[in-house]
Amino acid sequence: MNSTPQTYLVGGAVRDQLLGLTVKDRDYVVVGSNPEQMIAAGYLPVGKDFPVFLHPETKHEYALARTERKTAKGYHGFEFNAASNVSLEDDLLRRDLTINAMAMDEQGNIIDPHGGQQDIKNKVLRHVSPAFAEDPVRVLRVARFMSRFKHLGFEVHPSTLKLMRQLVDQGEVEALVAERVWQEIKNSLNQATPSAFFLTLRECGALKILLPEIDCLFGIPQTKQWHPEVDTGIHVMLAIDQAKDLDNDVAYAVMVHDLGKGITPKDVLPSHRGHESAGLPLVKAVNQRLKVPNHYKKLALAVCQWHLHAHTIMELRASTVEKLFSRLNAYQQPDFLEKFILACQADATGRWGDEFKTYPQADYIRQLFSAAEQVDKQPLYDLGYQGQKLGHQIRQLRVAAIQSKKQQLTSNLEN
């Protein structure tokens, strides 16, 4: 073997270049080196479990070629070997999918021992080796890659799906830590087809373990007049895809907005009266289990509880509309109201049928809020109102402004 260390571009950067996608992260593998040599060359060590270094100028990651061996259950149960005699082929063999197991040398030549280029042409996600079934994180990663590449026509290879099911059946998926599960969900919500993440997990049986509150929605009917797709699980998938270009916390709120429909008594189906309140404990449970950040939690609970108010805003009394704005703390946080509106819009447009493609309620809510927000409070201060009495009077002004705006908008529609 050449005594001079060799550096290769690996993984996602090679894959995305071949797919014609923008390369965001560039990771490198160094063969024939050791930590002392890397540090002497100015690289900054950052790896905890195995030797990874940052380039002194570009800050790209450079990892020593390594092998890994399964020693215990879960994705922490691995022993790594990063000795200088580990070859590039050894390193590529431990990777999850063939499309991620390619390397490019400094001359631009592609090293592809596992057929990654062919699998890109065939649009298939296929495991590199049986060692795939040693790491439950790979179930999540395959699902995330599906959310990213489904729109290009990619599918999971049947043999890989079999190994994913094997990981589920062996209880390995249950060993995944909440932080990692959350990270993969979070990273999937803004991909090209977020629903593919959840549907892939469902296909291998992992969804009912990781997100039983979503898994159980499939097969639950809804009223066809409002939901031509009927199936609640299908609706939630459509809504999740509608939210893909929105802020991540908005997309998450859409993901959990209808959990209450999963516990509707069978004898009242397809009606789901009260599903908003019924869903709150379920959303809280998911938030807690996944250790979701606080601002995600707050928006998710608000959308779960009040999304029907947004859908029926044109029929609501002005006083009810004002209460909604207060409950959403919209006067102090107008950005929060906007996120709420966008989540409700994704819910409403995440259905089959042309009549659900538009959501006039969004601008209607914005105009009512603008009217309420712009009331002149100065005369109340001048009259000496304070405390609760001041709050009551401000609310009355806002209700009147909302009522006036509703009448104006109704008149405009009629004319």
C-alpha cells in the first residue's frame, strides 16, 4: 500500500454530484494516516467515537478510514477500528446504501465497488451488505432518503426493506434514542416528499413503534364531503407534503394536528366532533417522547386545538375571533399567528379535489387581525382606564373593529 496518505471525497457529495443536485456538505476519508499525522498537518480533531477532523481552512470533515463491528444492541453498540491499514474499500463496505458507498479521488475518478452508480440509474435504495441490519438508525436514514428522492422515482429495494423489517422484528428500532428519532423526523419535514418518510417507516413496521399516534390514523374514515380522500392517514400525508416549504415548526404542527382522530369512538365515525381537544394529550405525549423543542410544542398544541376555528373563521362571531387572537397571543406575537395560519392552510389544502386547492380563510384572518391590531387605544388611556377595565375596553374596541371588517368583507363578496 502507498505510504503517502490518500484523500477521497465520499458519500453524499459524490451521490448528489451524480444526481445533478447541489452539493451541500463535502466529507472526506483519509486512507493510510493516523490522528497524530492529521493533527501535525493542522487538522482540528472533533470526533468523539472515532477520529474525525476539520480542515484548517475549509472546515470540511476529514475522517480516517474505519471499520466497525456490532458489540451491543442499538446504534451506540459499535466498536470502531481506524488503524492506518484500513483500506478505502473496507471503509465503503461499512456504509448503509450503495448510493452512499462511492468515493472520488483527487483526479475525479469514481471508486464504486458496490454498484452505486447503477443503483442511481435504476433509482433504487439498496443496502451495501448484510451489516445494514446491525444499525437501527439505518431504518430512519432510508426513510429520510425516500423523502428526499421519492420525487425522482426512487424506491427501496425489496431485499433492503426485508432487512428493515428484520430490525423492527428484532426490537432494534425500540432501542433508538429520542434525540436521533427527532432529528430524522425534523430533517425529513422539509424534503421534497416528506410523506415518503412516514410511509416508508409504515411499510417496514417502524411507524407503529416510533409514532403509533400517526400509524393508527390509516384506515380511519372521515366525512367525504370535507375529505374526498376519506382515509385520515392519507389526509395527514397530503397535509405534510403541503407544508414542506414552510418553517420546520409549522410542518411539525401539521404533522400532529389531527392525532385526535385516531381515538374517535368507532360508533360515531366518520364524524370526528371534538377531535381537536381529544388530540391535545396525544400531541403532548409525542412532544415529550421525542423531546421536541418548546417553540415546536407551543405551535403544535395551538394548531391541534384551534385549526377548525381557522377553517370556519367566516362564520364565527367577532367576539369569538377576538378570543382566538388572544389565545394565540397574536397581539404580542403576530409571527406566531402567521405560522398558525400557514399550518391551517396546509391542513385545508392537503385533500383531494380542486375545491380544496385555495384557502381564502388565510387572508380573511389576516385582515381581521389587522383591523383588531390597529385600534386606537390612546383615548382609553386619556380617560384613565387601567388594569382589567382597560383590558375589557380594549377588547370591546377590537371586537367592534373585527365586526366592522367582517361586514366590509362580506359586502365586498356580495358585490
